[in-house]
Amino acid sequence: MRRFVFTLIFSVLAAGAMAATPNPSEGIDALLAADWQAHKLAPNAPASDEVLVRRLYLDVVGRIPTYRETEAFLGSKEPNKRAALIDKLLASEGYVQHFFNFWADLLRAQSRGEAAGSTTGSAYVNFIKDSLRSNKPYDQFVRELVGAQGRPWDNGAIGYYKRDRGMPLDNTANTVRVFLGTRIECAQCHNHPFDKWTQMQFYQIAAFTYGVDTGYYQAGKLGVARELIYAEQKKLRATMDASKGSADPALKAQQEQLRDHYGHMQETLNMTGNPLATTMIGFHPKNLQLPHDYKYADAKPKAVIAPGTIMGPPAETITLQGYAAWMTSPDNPRFTKVIVNRLWKKVFGLGLIEPVDEILDGTAATNPALMAYLEDYLRGLHYDMKAYLRTLLNTQAYQRCTSREEFAAGLTCHFTGPVLRRMTAEQMWDSFVTLITPSPDLPDLPLRKDTEMRLLGARKMNDAIEALTPEEMFEGARTAAETYRRQAAEMKALQKQMTEARATDDTEAIKALGRKTKELQVSALKAVNDSILIPAVNKLAARHSPAAPIRNVMMLGGDVEINMSKVEIPGYDLPAGTQAWLSEQSEAAASMMQNEMQYFGIPDKDRKNYLKQRLSLSKDWHRAADIESPAPRGHYLREFGQSDRELIDNPNADASIPQALDLMNGQLMPPVLAPCSQVMLAVHKSPYPDQQMEAAYLALLSRKPTAKERALWLKAQEQGLTSIEDLIYALINTQQFIFIQ
């Protein structure tokens, strides 16, 4: 009864608030105020400009502001400077980099993962970043992921399905969890013990995508060439069967040799197609059967299941695109609710519903009227995520001091202000990048170009292979197989010698045999390269230009796609849009560095050396979004708790001893304290000790020191901590630096 009364109060107050406040940020504040009034709560005090500028940079672009950015904001007298800063940050490249990390955790995006491969993985990462950069509507973003088909150089969204290659049922569970906030994985094996989902429903929803082909791609001309080899093998088997009674050893030896030869021909085609093996998503309707041990009365074991939706209206068509349309429909009861809640949590620190991905029919938001309002608002925005975030960030509630209490499971948060949080791994790393780099949001242009060249090389290799006829490929495989067969015999002998050398611990022999083994492997690659790939590339090139034939170019081995991208063929260039973007960003970087030198007062005679040092630091200190996804093991990002992106949304923001040791004794401090680092440039911009102390506080905490802190620093100086570097080191190791206040 009490819940009913509260809900009624919320509804009445909300109706009045909405009529009086057309501004959506004010509407949200009104609904929160009604909730506080009903629960006899007072809102937190308004946050100061010093607190808010740091919070906004961390929440929107994922890093602390630079000294210069803080100085500009605090010094501004514009009455609407907070709203202007929010607009500026949402329009920046920093927004793309920060929110990529958010989506990469949810979508388990890996740039070089084993499942997707480097080509498709890199294209997937680019797809997410480009979607954020263009502010693609959320429903369109999800439709493109769930309905993805094709090749990575045309459609990077196929990385979504490649991420679960060979696991279609797991992909179904992941899709429903990420986009509908519902855990149905238990229903894969039996009716859900704690929710309404049945095993039948799980198989009905899984049937939509069961025909998505995520396996190794060996089709096209390669597939036809394989069929030619299979036909030859079939003839050979028939001959061998007919001659089973023959006692002629020469005939048997010849047949065995021929059988090995066809096996080696298949192997050469494998080597040809391996670089492209994870670069195709297709859809081929396929029957999904219930498991053999299905035990419920509504169907028999191994029954074929037709696709069917599990909530909301039925799909209009029983196709992959129909499934994607149903998933993202405004009428789907969970689709809008889940993204509204996820982005609310991103801004305020907790969701209106917790956990965000375990919503049941009986689950109620902590503020039902607010949840309903936000869902209607996002639908009205046509799923414009930036516009939605802008509204949340402009609320008075967000711009209040943080709530410091810990909201354990079962406790209700009424959002009298945002929740105090530790920085994520990426925010911590990117904040160090900011202390080091005066212009931290500049994207890693060499990385972007490398990714585009990899995709270009893969497309070129695919088109070259497709330029050959199956018969030409068959003959190329026959030629390469001769070399491969001889090398296989040599390799067997080397392996035997290696075993003997290891048994006697003969290190010199082991090294020599290792070199010979590597030479044989390279020789095998070269045979395929010379017999299939070079003729293929020359045939493709001849279609576009009568240029001299390509010779002696090794395309297999190492980074194949990059090797292929170096083979110049007219028409296979970086897209004009990509070239323009790279050129624009390169010019912006040069302009920013000139601007930096002017702002920090670098003398003309020192500018050449400054640029040299800045470029040297920039090579090693890129934003987390521009580092391999996830970062390699042992990287500071992993030490700070970055997700391995194997499971959905599994970063770890808890403190740990390794993190503390990294901050105190690791190799993060030397570049921070380098002469041309952003923080040291800011400090030395001022000649006086008091001003240098202020600069250090502004660069790290976005505020000036208090009188008490000044007194503590004077006392520390009396005890021997006399350098500004000591102060910076101490501030980095405080909770104030690590937390988003």
C-alpha cells in the first residue's frame, strides 16, 4: 500500500512538473525533487566550478583537464559556461575515445582477438569509433551490429558476430543481455530457475541467428578449387579401390605419393586463404533443433524450432534483419529502458535499476516516474545518445556534490547528487597521458592509417584471389605442392634430429636445426606466394593498369594484410574521406603544438628541441582507446583493472596493492616529470614557488591549494621535500587524484 501511495505522489507531482518545465534537464530535476520530498531527503550542495570541471572532463572525455583547460574554465565569466563546456566536450574527439572504452567493455571488442582476427577485429574497433564520431542513433547502431553481414573492409560491424565465432547460442545470450538487459543463459539448458524464461523460448530467440555463418571463410574461387581437388581425390580413391588386389609395389607407392600430393595441394590452399579466414559473415538459413535431452512436454527432443520473439510484439519478418528490427523497436519493452539505464549509470554512478543487465518482470526502478520520463524522452530524441547525455549532464542533480555513502546491494539511491567513484583503468591511464601530453585527445594517426592499410591489404588480397579462375588456382596449388611435399619429408627428418639434440642437450645443434626449420617454413610460404599469390595479384593489377608485372614480393608471412597493402594497384587506395580526416588531424596536431609553444612561452631557440621531445613522448603515450584492445598483459591499463574483454562489462575498479606500487614506484613518474610534460610546463610557466604550487594543484586536482595544504607543504619543505616534483608525486598518490568527486 505504501509503495502505491508513493507511486501516486510521483505521478501527480510529475504531471505538474512536466507542464511547468519544458526543459528536459529541469524536468529530470523536478522528478528527482519529488522523490526527495517523498523520502524526506535534502539534495547535496551545488558543486563548485573546480569540482565540476574535473568531473565533466572525466565523465565526458575520460581524463582530467589540462592546466590550461582548467584555467580557461575557471577564468571564464560567461553565465552559461557549464553548458558551453558540456557541448564542447561532447563534440570532441575525447568523447569518442572515452565512450569507445564504455562500448568496448559491453561489446567485448578486441582489436587482435583470436576469435575475430586482426583484420576483422580492427575493423570492428573502427566501426564503434566511427559510430560515436558521427553520433549514429543508438537504435541504428544496434541494428547494424545485430544485422551485420559481409566483409570487414565493407562492414566493420561483422566483428560483433565474429566475437562469438562458433558459439551461436552464447551469442544469443550475450545479445539479449547487452541490449535487453535480461539474463537468459540459464534457459539454454533448462527452464530458468529464477525468471520466467523457458528453454523453449531460448531456442526460439536463438533460431533467428542460428544461420549466421561465423566459421572460417574458405569459399569463393578457393572453394571451387578445393572441389576440383576433391574430385581428383575421388578418382584416386576409385583407382585405389579397384587395384586393392594388385601386388605391384610400384603402383601402390605411386598411389600413396599421389594421395599425399593432393593433401599438400589442399594445404597450399589453406595457406592461401588463412589470412582471410576470419573475414566473412554470411547468413544461411539453418534449422535449430532442441537438445537430445529436452525434457518438457511442449516439444520432443531434437524437434526443429521456428524463430520467435520472447517479449513485445512479434518480428515482422523471420529474417536476420527482422530480428534486428524487433530488437531495436521502440515498442520493445526492454530496449529503450536498458540504454536509458546504462547511460544514467555512466553519468551518475549507479543505475535507476541495478543490476543493469538482470531486469525481471517485477523489477522496478528506484524512481519509476523518472524512468518512464527518460524512456519517452530518448524515444523522442530518436535515440540521439549525445543529446540524452547532454540533458543528464546539465541537470542540477549532476552538478551537485557527490554522495559519499556506499550503496550496497538492496540499498536505494535517490540521487541527491552523483555517486563518488574511483577512476576506471582507462580514466587513470588517460589522466597520466594528460599530465604528460599538452594535447592529449589527438588520435594516434599512424595507428589509424595502419588499420586502414590492413583493411585495404585484406580487400586487395581477396580480390586478387578471386581474379584467378579455379583451374588457375588448382594448377598453382599443384606446383606449390611439389615443393611442399619435398619440404614435408625434410621437416620430418629435422624433427627427428631435433628430438635427438634435445635428448642430449646439444644447444648448438638445437639452434642450427631451429634455423633450418624456419628456412623450410619460409620456403613453403614462398612456394605458395610464387605459384598462387603473385600470379593472382598480377592478374588483378592487369585489369587496372598495363604496369610491369610484380615479382619477388613476399606476401605471406608476417602481417600479410600490411604486406599486401604495399603492392600498389590503381583503385586500391585509402578512401578519400579517410585521407581527408588523416590530413585534417595531422594539420590540427601541428597547429596545436605551435599553439602550445606560444602558450607556455617556449623561446624560439628551444622550439626545435621541444618538438623533438614532444614527438618522442607522444609515440609512447596514447589514449587507451588508441592502444591494442585490450592492452597487452603487464600494461598499466591491465594493472589498473582494464577488462580483458572476454566477458561482458567486466573491468575492475577496486584498489589493489599492485596499483599502489605502480603509482609509487613504477615507470609512470619519469615522463610526468619530464621537462616538456604538460604538468611541468604548467609549473615552470610561473617563476615563483607559490604560483608553481598552485599550478601543480590546478594541473592535478583542478583547484588551488587550501591554506591548510599550503601550511603542510611548507612543513614538508622544512623536512627536506623541497622540489615541486615531490609535491606532484605526493598529489598523484592521494585519493583526491584517484576519485571522481
